[in-house]
Amino acid sequence: MKTSEIRLLSTDEIKTKLGDARNELMNLRFQIVTGQLTDTSRLKIIRRQIAVYETILRERELGNVSEGAK
């Protein structure tokens, strides 16, 4: 999902997606430890996605961008 698409989501939707991404990251870390994960590039993608979600939420918290506006 592109950053511009994420900005159009409501704050609650972003928080939900952030929680899902964090859960997926935790599961991927467990898979690495147990040796089940072969595609480690997914870790980088999820970490960056979490960073985007947190950045947009922080912008809204500071009042730089209103919810759902471009």
C-alpha cells in the first residue's frame, strides 16, 4: 500500500493496520528463530511499513495533516 493511500485512511484504520503489521513482524521473528522462514526480505518490508504507519500517525498527532485529507 502506498503512502498516499495510507494517508486517506482514518486514524483508527491505520492503528489497526499497525497492530496487524506488528503481529506479523513478531511471527516472522519466531519463524526465523525456529528456522522456518526462508524469505527474510519480508522482515525489511514489514519494518518499513510499520515506520510509515507510525510516521503518519505522528503527523496527525502534531496536527500537520488532517484525517483523510491530502
